[in-house]
Amino acid sequence: MQHEIARWHWSFKRGARALILCVLVGAGGGLIGCTEESGAEREMPAPVDHTRVFVEKLLPELDAQLRAQADAVATGSALQNYLEIEASHSWNTRVAGGIKYADLFARLYPEIGYHKAFAQSDGLTPRGAVVLETLLNSGRHDLAPEPYHVARIQTLVSELEKVSAQDPAWEPIKLSGEEANQLVNWIDQHKLDPKDPATRTKVLDALVGASVKDSVDKDELAAKKPAKKEGEEAKTKPPASSEFLATPIPRITETLHGYLGVFEASAKLTAELELRVADGALRYARDMKHFNLVRMDWRDFRDAGGSTAIIYARLEKTFNALREADADTTRTIFKELQPQHPQYERLLDARARYLGIAENGGWESVRPTTLALGARSARVMDLRTRLAAEGYLTLVSEEPAPVDAADSDAESAGADGSADVAAQPDAQPAPVDPDVVDQALLDAVKLYQETHQFNASTTSPDAGFWRSLNVPIARRIEQIELSIQRWRESQYEGEKDYIMVNIPDFHAEVFVDHEPQMRFRVVTGDNKRVCDPKTEKWTYPHATPIMMAELNHVIINPYWYVPQSIITNELEPKMKRDPDYLAKNGYEIVELNGRESIRQLPGPNNALGFVKFIFPNAGNIYMHDTPSKRYFDYPVRAFSHGCVRVHEPKKLAEFLLGNDPTAKKYDVDELIDSKRQRYVELEKKIPVFLEYKTVRVDDAGHVNFLADIYRKDRLRSITDPEERKQYEMCSPRRAKPAPAPPEAGDEHDTTLPEGVESDVGP
């Protein structure tokens, strides 16, 4: 049979190739036809037979297509009935355990002829198995698997396996070469257009000997038909047939009829399994990605008809992609739903590691002790154990033990008194006195300080260091999980070239083609709290906002046009104390949009420094240089009025201009030396993301726990509405603007630099 199919393929392709060759020769040589080698004119081959092309494409898929069609014919009505019942339930009922997206499926499944994508008579299809595998692994992402129907799916699969064990196994269906030719002739005889998508359905209906539409219509009619009285003739006409054509290959149709009863016997089970898997997949897709509308504005919601319409459109796209996918592509679809930033996978690994630590008992509390080299204390061993729990220290020294002198003389000395190195025993690790502070312990303490935003230059850690060590493992896991969720809520959508500023990290990173190119320190908005008199809630007026915008130009030697809020709150008090304050500090009064304003002249003392990076946004937030370089020496750098100060702005400017097709012609040093304000437009716009994540994993795999500078984690952790209200509320008459006060559990170094209160920079 395979030989016949191959011969049929070859005869068809040979004619097509001959035709193509003739056309090419004619086009290249100015001829209107091909000739035999003898030079005699020969007849042009027939044009490409589109019906044969159609059949040739159908053959590799025919077995799967016929099984799906026969299954849909036998079980389509069961799927429809299950959907109708689920769609009639309230939204809350469906969310609580039913088919949440039954209303969406009630539209999608009729469009695809009630063909199932994930379930079949003996259990799950290959793509369905991948869906279940993904849902079972949802716990790794801190997504509870229960709402995804995994328990019910597993039960249904088990029941179907029992039912199908008594049924004949599906035998793959193949056409002989003669049957393939019969199918070609049949399509031509019935004048079916091979380019019409409906032709495939008509062919499958004919081969199965029934249509899905007739199957569904027949069951609908039976459900609506009134009960007949004894002896009464039926008055209701049968449904109009879809008039599917007589089978072109009776052998195939007879074979399929033997399976229809098998499929019908498990129709209710497969219908529920199909919808449970489909619903679980879309619930997962929604929780992983499709809920995130942070990049949408009011125009998007207006044009789409609301947030629900946007999310449903995304879910429909995912459903259609899944039903067309093979197993490997299904895995890819789910993988692409995850946040594409490398931090996401690192945090998943970190969570798994910390869950393992918790399962092994977590860690014990430690008490402060002297950390001078050589100091002895019973508390030192507790500190070693605590640092080892997170991987900052190993409890076995790597230093080789000294060899005993007597053994060395006896075993190693040669005839001439020289030592035979090869004869020396293997070096063994020296025993470590666990109660004595050694260099390995001090190095571990320093590394811990660096990854928790403490000043690591001191060998006398402050109280915050010891508080940090005693944060329970459960709290650390919560922090990791919140950062995982924040990546799912991120504005980042997988852009390959971008700048990412993580506000609590006080660092920014530049990525090109998904690879990090630069990482540099930044200063962000301070955490001074103000009681809003209208809402009577605490606000952080100088907090750097979470946002995304595109960097489109750089300003060299910028003027600083002072915002009115800074003029009122910062400059005017200084001007009252010293009438010459503006002149002394390089300010001038100018007219701006018909009103007086203040700007600072370019120069080394300008609050914006020498470079300003503009990504237009409603809050007028930007990145810039600063003359106040000392702030970058502090681990927690929340000192600005909201904008982002850059530690090495010239390097950043050189990188951005050097990688831009148009701006690379400029020399940053020459522009600065000109002492004139210069605008440099970027041809290639760079997305800038300002995000808020209090946990990151560095390149060495150490988990960095960062300052919750604006109390966003703290507020989110309060689940009781009344407690949350009390935490947010304030009294305008009593509250004074001040940094957020310390709270129990605060651990990070929040030392303020000298003179920061008088800093008026943005």
C-alpha cells in the first residue's frame, strides 16, 4: 500500500515539476514552450491539478482528522449539552468550580464543529496531556492547582481508561494509491473547490458517513419533541439533513462506523474532560498573563468594549493556538505566557530552594556577638549555622591541614634528605573551631550585608543586621512569592532592548537583545510621608512611580526648570533667609508660558548635572546626572524628589548614543565641553521600565532581599480590610511630613546622608 501511495505521489509531482521547468526555461530563454531533445515540438503538460494538491496535503493528517470527525459526530451533542448547562450557571458558580469560561466555549466550539482538542475516548490527546502536565506544575509558580480542575481531570482520565480497556483499539487509517485517486475523482465529480475550506469538512463528513451538524440537530430535536400518545403518528418533521455526500471510499466508512458506538459510550465523560482541560488551560493563562492590563489606557478599554472583552479576546487567541498545536508547541505556548525576564525563572528556583529549607526546619534565631577576627563565643557557631542555611558559608574549611612533622620525616624524606612531594599524603581539611571568628565567617557576613543593603565596610554590623538574620523563613518565602507575582503584573512584555530600573534595588540595567550590558547605581524618590487632607490617607509625594515610557532623546548641559512644588516648598524658604540665594547658586528668573519661573543654568552645580535622559510621561519623571555623588555610597538611596539620578550618566549617554544609528555621530565629551544645551534625538526609542520588586537573584545565585521603601509590600500583606484601613489612615491636623517611621521587622540600613534635607534636586 505504501508503495502505491508513493507511486501516486511521484506521478503527480513529476508532471508538476515538468510544468515548472518549462515555465522557467520559457521565461529565461525567450521561448514559449519546451522542446524534445530532437528539436520536435511537444505538447505542454497539463496545469497543476489543485485537487491532487489538496488530497496530497490531506493524506498525512487524514487519520487524526477522521478520528476527530468521528469523535465529534458521536459526541458533539454531549459536548453541546454539557456546555449549555454550564453556561446557564451564574458567574460565581462557574468560578467556584464549574466551567468558568463556558460562555466563551459556547461560542467557540460550534465554530469548530464540536471537535475536541484535549480529550478522546481513551483519555487525553497529546496536547491535552501537556496541558495537564502544565497545570500540575502550577505550584512552582505559586499558583494553586485546585482552581484548574486537576483533581477532576485525573479522575475523568482514570474512568475513561477503565471504559476504553474493553473497547477495540483505534487502528490507524491509511489510503492506498488507488483509493487516493478515487478521492481525487470523487471531489472532481461533485465539483468541490479544493481551495474552499468547507471542502475538507465535506470530505470528512462523507468518509464518516455522518455530519456533526446532523448529530447535534438530531439530539436537539429529540430533546424538544413532545411525548407521543399511544397510537399517535409523529407530527414533527425530522431535521433538515446537511445532505452530506455518499462516501467515496466505503471501506473507510464501514471501519469508522464500528468506532462511533465506542465514542458514544464515553461521550459524557469525554465532553466533561474536554471542557475541564480547556477551562483549566484558560484559567491558568489568565492567572499567568492575560489578567495584566497595566499597559492599557482608557482608549484601549473604550475601543475594546471594556476589560472583560480584552481578556476574553486574549483567552480566545490562546485557545485557538492550543487546539492547533502539537505537544511540543503546546509547551511553547505555555512557556511564552510566563514573564520573559530572566529574573522570573531565578525567583522560581529561589522559591523552590527556600521551600526546601523550610521543609528541613528553617533556621534558628541568633543573638549578636563580637565579630573581630579570632574572637571566641558560643554564639559564633549559631551564626555559622544560620549563614550556612542560605548558602553564604560552608561548615567545612577548605584549608589543607598541616602534615605531622614526624610523619613527614619518616614518609617523605628521600635519601638526600629532600622531600618527595608525590609521596606526601593527600591534604585534609583543617578542623575549624566553630566558636572562633575566622576570615571565612567574616567574608560570609560581608556577603550577607551586601545582598541585604547594609553597609558592608564595617566589621561591626548594626542592629538591623541581626534583625535581618532573624526574619523567619516563612516571611522570606512570602517576599519571594510577592516578587514572582509582581513580575506577572509587570509592564515588561518581553522587549529585547530596554532599560529596567528596580526602585527598591536602587540600580538600573540596560539590556540589548535580552542580554544585560550595563548595571549601575541610581538614586530614587525619598520616602517622606504626607497626610493627604482630602483622602486622610498617607501618601508619598516624592515616590518614584511605577511606569513605562520610551526614551527618545538626551539633553547635554541641560537647564533645570524648577517645578513649582520645589519652588514653593524648598527654594522660597531659602530665598527669604538669603535674598541672593538664586544668584549664588546659578539660578535665574525667566518667563515661561506667560508666567515667571525659575531655572538653573547649565554647569557643574546644576541639579541635573551634565546629562538628562528624557522618556516623556505624564509625571515628568526622567533620569539625570547629579552633582551630589556622595549619595551613591549609601546602600539604600531614596533621596530624590521622584526622578532617577544616575551614578555614571556619561557612560550611559555614550552607550545609548553609540548604539543609535543617527546619534552615534556625536561625541559626548565634545558636547559637554561646548557648555551649551544640546538636544540629541534617538532614532531608536528605548523602553524604560520603573518597577518595584523587593527581591532579586544576582548572577551568583544569592537572593537579595531589598528595602520596602514605600511600604508597598507591607500594605499588600494586610488582608484584613479594617486593619488595612487603619494602616492607611492619618489625621491631617496632627501628621507632619516626615520619612516613614520604622516598623517592627524593618531590617535595612536607612541612614540619611548629611545635608540631604537641604537637597532641592529633582
